Amino acid sequence: MSSISAVAATIRTRVRIPLTFGDGYSTTAEAVTFDGLADGREHVALLLGEPGATPLVRLHSECLTGDVFGSARCDCGPQLREAAERITEAGGVLLYLRQEGRDIGLYNKLDAYALQDAGLDTYEANAALGLPEHARDYTAAAQMLAALGIAELDLLTNNPDKGQQLTTLGITVRDTLPTHVHATPSNLRYLRAKAEHTGHTISLAG
């Protein structure tokens, strides 16, 4: 993880995009792209609602299976939908980060799914593949926020690592707000592993 003071990102393009989700919810986002991001990836910021002095922000890692295809093996799609509405209401930014599978990539994520079907949990499966449990670095996210002029925010997340990394990178996290629990029979084991192994603020019955 590098210091955002070492290199500054700049805004490349701004464009308004109407968004409509599968359940009919719609909103309008100003999509912002950047030059100079530390990891060289095409991350995008979606500005939603009318942000005040302390915007509501979510760092959402790309999940093709959940966000696009509606997979019930994770809670990513429902979290994305929830975040869009809550950030629109409060005013803020959704950072859509190209970090598939906690940044192990799509093919590796699907390989890990196969191992989970054989009995491993999500973290054990990564380890069995010789991959890190979670590889995400939020330096680029901090650069994006800095380029948008955001130095203090409220963070929408269940993952304590996101707030810790942003703080280390010089962003002030005033408050952390959890997302709802989007449990299904297909993702219950996955959610329980996140709560027990990495301290996600997910309350599960049983």
C-alpha cells in the first residue's frame, strides 16, 4: 500500500448515466473516470444524489457473477443495489473497483468456487490455490476520493479493512455504516466465513 501523497490522480471524464436496476429502482449517476491511478486499472466513481460536506461512500469491488448475473453465492449484487439507493438518498459516491474475487480475478474465483463445493470455505479455497485470502489494496480508491476533493466521509461497509486502509491512506472516516444482511441459502456459509474470519459486521441467526 502506497501513500496517496506520492502520486496524484486526476479526473479524466465526467458523464451522466441513468441507472435502472432489476427491481425497477432507478437513479442518475455522474460517472467519473481518472488518470494516474496507482494500479493502472479502469476504476470508476459514480456520484449519486446531492452530497453534503461529509458524503456517504461505498467501495464496491466488481463481481461479475453477482452484480451482472445475479448469483446467489455472494451478497455483492444486493449490496450494490442497496448502496445505489442509500447513497442517492444521502448524497455521495459509489466507487466501483475492478477487483474481481477480492482481487484474485474471475477465473481464480470460479476455481475457488469449485473448491468450496468440495467443502472448503471462501478463505480456505483461496489458500488451497496458493492465493491470498484477500488481496485488495485501496490506494487507487483513496486517490479517486482525493481527486474528487473528498477528505472526510461516512463509509458504507461491513468490512473493517476498508476503513482501516482509507485511514492509513489519509482519508478521514467519520462514521462506518453497515449494509444490510443479504443472506440466502446459497451464500450463508460464505457470509458466516466473512463474519468469523475477517470480522465483517454481519449478524447471522443460528
